[in-house]
Amino acid sequence: MDTFDIITEICETRDRAIAEGMPFQNALHFAQHVISEKYHISGKIVKKLSRN
């Protein structure tokens, strides 16, 4: 898995959360947390990858 796969998965997870009615910022934090847990990556690194 490379960086672009992780970023893509963050965006897809965020977009699914938004489609379910979650506000953008909450959806982004949710996606970061989910991906961090799923791939055992530090939350700090995931946040850096998904900066706006």
C-alpha cells in the first residue's frame, strides 16, 4: 500500500460519511481515525497526509 492508496481511502471514507449526513469536518476526522485504525498508522501521519 502506498501513500496515494491511503489518501484515496481517506477521501472515499470521508465521502461516504458525508453522504450519510455527517458535516465535512466531522467526516474528515472520522475518516482519519478509521484509516489510522485499519492500517495501524499513527493518527498524526494520517492527518498530515489529508491536510486541506
